[in-house]
Amino acid sequence: MTITQLYYVLAVAEHQNFTKAAEKCFVTQPTLSMQIQKLEDELDVQIFDRSKKPIELTDVGRKIVTQAKNIVNESYRIQDIVDQQKGFIGGEFKIGIIPTVMPTLLPMFLKTFIKKYPKIKLKIEELTTEEIISRINEGHLDAAIASTPLGNDNIKERVLYFEPFVGYIPNHHRLHKSGKIQIDDLEIDDMLLLEDGHCFRDGVINLCKAFKDHADDSFQLESGSIETLVKLSDEGLGMTLLPYLHTLNLNEKEKQNLHYFVEPAPAREVSIIYHKSELKMQIIEAIQSVISGIIRGAIAFENVQIISPVSK
Amino acid sequence: MTITQLYYVLAVAEHQNFTKAAEKCFVTQPTLSMQIQKLEDELDVQIFDRSKKPIELTDVGRKIVTQAKNIVNESYRIQDIVDQQKGFIGGEFKIGIIPTVMPTLLPMFLKTFIKKYPKIKLKIEELTTEEIISRINEGHLDAAIASTPLGNDNIKERVLYFEPFVGYIPNHHRLHKSGKIQIDDLEIDDMLLLEDGHCFRDGVINLCKAFKDHADDSFQLESGSIETLVKLSDEGLGMTLLPYLHTLNLNEKEKQNLHYFVEPAPAREVSIIYHKSELKMQIIEAIQSVISGIIRGAIAFENVQIISPVSK
DNA sequence: TGTTTCTATAAATTTTATTGATAGTTTTTA
DNA sequence: TAAAAACTATCAATAAAATTTATAGAAACA
């Protein structure tokens, strides 16, 4: 039994297809067929049920795959140990970022980061929270930046910053004249919502639930939708809440529609998240430190108080 | 990187000697030299410091060895999964037994066991508790039977039985005339002790500590020493305590010197112990069930009450 | 200083992994 | 339902690798 064989098994299990799996492994299809057969012979058990189309795992196969993932992952950690020893921080690193964080955080972060860690090849992908979770679990993503807490046992979280929400209230709206707004002022029916599962924290948690109950009636917006949200709001479809960093990009006219919350303002918790196996922690810590440094400057104004996160 | 290479590294790390390690791996010494060099080249790091004699691990080497143990162990589990699936209970199984359990338990156990599980090749070794712990941790022992609790985080325990102690009080002794004895009757100075760290449990725990404090003054007896203990006691060197199962082998005259404790009698906890990685659990469970069955018959008499074990 | 013990190296050999070509199935499509 | 496409297994050839025997060289030993 070799690590390579286990790796091949994982590839076939994932793609349910020898040919595609072979491509991903950069070998030919007979290689996979033969190596997997060899492993099956050695263990004297069928890992795949080849009678089903597409190919399926047998019951033992499923258990073997779980264990194989362990072994393959643990084998990567050997290189990790060596890197750590050498103080080498580099290599390819795949990171996912949720759409509502991507456009505000990335421009600030990227330049500083690649300057400080030129040996790391970042591969950044914009993904929904759901996609992120499954890809971290599948091992296709080294880390991600998302709104937390997720409450997923396989995924660890390190809080990067708390980003307050700011009310965006257009002309005609009943709250437009008021100064600072309060959570109690909000009404679900005239609110435009973001899709990305941003949950308010602490005392505001009930509000969040109320939102969820009404989710079907509300707008569901996808990637790059914050601009659309503002436009729709301008059109009289209701007020909305913007993550603070997005308000920095508004034009002067739009900024006049901003209403800050009385403190403590509702905020979203933005974290860097990664699989519990803690691979490539040096790089994760590097990203964390760079972002924390940047954010200390960006989110530091008086009328918002940072509330500690909910512990689930 | 292959599992074989990691296995070779473990062998050299253990024996601190390429030649001996090679023998244990059933390959020639150049094979180890070359494969380990290859791994070192691939990782671009020295695992062993060959300038030291005997050979030593480097700092990274130590970390790599820890991780390599993980990987190699996890790889064994694949076979475990397959065995479990097939309901196959067999293969080689190395078990250690402490000297004071060996002669009483083994004769009762062995016949039943090999009849019920003919495919398991048991390799039984008489070892001290200390030896057992280190060998389980090194992976050279699949399980062991010892007096517990050990309080070792890497080792799991499953209680097999509680074996009461019986006082052995020769003619001349001050307690000889009394009927059932009590823990408070015992005095350290006229007691002959067993080496093997049998700790009394519960309320008797202090007594145990008192024993340990005086350990230097007392007799220290090794393997097969229970007979010696009885003989020494007969010679007037003091009373002693015998594990119940040993009393069954005494001759009639010796049996007259036995004094049972008033209940609850002090007892030792005898468990099957194994590494936390839980390899070969099917076999461990098989052994556990056979022994439990046997013991239910053997230790079932009235004047002893089993006390639940101390949780450390 | 000679002897022993141990590891590294070299060349030869055996074993294993991989490939390209292709045959045999099953599924898809026209 | 026949033809095409997609997919896996098998075969022989080849490339790559692990292992071995033989040996050289270094360090420890006596």
C-alpha cells in the first residue's frame, strides 16, 4: 500500500470516473485502473462498485476513503513540518472569499501581502459560504474568509475583525430624517437583504432570526450585489444595511443617506477559517496578521463599539 | 514520499543504527541508507545527524518521526477496516501480561481462547508494567493485561475484573488467631510486598501511599515471586497479601493461613490496556469477552464486594 | 596500530509504476 | 435500434524505482 495508491482512490472517489481522476492526478487512466486494482487485491476487497454507472464506492470503500483522506492529509503535514523548521513561508495557497468581503478587503490586503510574502502563490476565488465549507472539507481550499461563527465542527475559525453595519436610508424613507438609528427602528418589511447569511450577533440575534423567517419574501442578491442593493434602495424599495467597509466606496450623494447605529452597533464577525487538520498554519497566520494590521487602521472610528462574538 | 520510507525512518530512529534497523525491516542496510537519503533529499532536510555515534535525530527529525508514526499507524488501520468488514478476526497479536497475573489468568484463558479464535496468533510476553507502557507506546505491543488505572493519556483501559486481596498470615503472626481481617489491622512494617505497583483503590488508597513511602525498606520481588512471598512469610518475615486467584493454587496447609478481609475487601483492578489509536480492536474485544466470561465463574464468592474503580 | 563496526556508494538486478494501444462494455445519441 | 461516444480493463513495452551484492571509507575500539 502506498500513499500514491490512496491518493488515486481519493481522486476516483471524488470524480466517480477513472478517466477524469487520472487527468487530475496527471497520469493516464490505465495507471489508476491498475494501481487501484492492485490495492484492492492486496486488501482483498472491492473499493469501488464498477457495475454502477457512474462508479460508486462500496461500503468498505467509503470507510477506506475516509481513512485514506486522513493518511494523505497527514502525509502533507511532513512537508509542513519541514517548512516550519526552515521558516519557509511559500508555495501555493488557495483561499476562498465570500462575495460581500471580496471587493472591500482584497484591494487593501493584496498589495501588502504579496510584498511581504512574495513566495506564496495565492489563488483567490470568490465563493459562497456554502461552497467554501464543502471545499474546505474536501481539501480543495486551504482557507477562506467568511462571516462567522459557522458552528461547523470540522472547521476552525480565527476572527479577523468585526465589521459594523451602517443603515442606508434613502430620501423618501420614514427613518430618513432621524440621526443615529437603533436596532429597534428596523422593520423587516422595508428592508433589502443580502443573501450571504450575515447574522447579527449578541442581542441582535433575534432580529437575525426574524429575517430568516421572512427570507422567502425578500430579495436575494448574489455576488457584487452591494451596488445593486444601494440602487434598489434609491429606487424606493426600502432601506438596507451595508457592511461598514462598503460605505467607504459610496459617492458623496449616497453617503448622505448613511445612518450609523447608536452603539453598540450591530456588526458581522469576519474570520479566516480553515480545516481542523491545521495544515499550512504558517500561511494562515501570515494572512491573519496582515489583515489584522490593515483593519486596525480601517475600522477605527468612534461611534461603533466592538462586541465580543457569540460563543456557540 | 512513501509509507515504506517513513517506516524505515522509524526503524532507524528506534535502533539508532542503520544495520540493526535494516534487519528488523527485512531488507539490507544499503536499502535503508538510500531510501532515507532519498526522503531527506526530497524534503531537503537532514532527518538524522550521522556525525553523532550512535546516530541521532535532528530537531526536525524528531518532529518528522512523530508524524511518521501517525501516518504508519493510520495506514495499518486500512487493513483493520477491511478485517472488520469481513468479520475476520485473526493475524498476529502481541500481548503483554504482568508477572502477578500471568500464572493465574493464562491457564484459564488460553485454551478457551485459541479454541474460539483459531486464526489469531497470540504472542504472549511476561513484562513489567513499565515495559508494557513503553512497548505499547512504541507500537511493539498490541495490548496488555495490567493492574490499573495507569493514568496514561496515550493508553486506554478496559477493566476485566477486580481481584480481591487475601491476607496470608503464618502461625506466629499477631493476627493469626483473628478471623476476618480489616484494612486497619495491617501494619507496614511486618508486611511483605509485591513489586508490581498494585495500588489499592478507594478508601484504601492511603494505605497504598504509605506502602510506597516505605518501599525502600521493604522486599521487592520480581516475576514468579508469589510463591517466594509465601515461603518468606512462612519463614516468619511477616504477613503478606495475595491476589485472590493465587490463593487457589495454595496447598491445604497454606490455605489455613489465609484470612479474608471484611467487605468491601481491598482489590486490584485488572484491565486490558491498549494504545489510544485503537488498532485491532476486534481482537481486543475478543480477548476481553473471553476473559470476562472465565472470570465471572472464578471470582464469584460471597465475602468480597467489588468496589468501583478510582477515577484519576 | 590493527581490528571491528558501521554507513555510504556503485553497479547490477529485480521489482514496480507508467504508458500507449486496444478490446470490451455500457451509455448516449441520432 | 444502430452508430457513436464514453468509459474501464487488459496487454505488452518501457521507464522508473527499489533492492541487492560488493566494496570503500570513516569512526570507534582495544
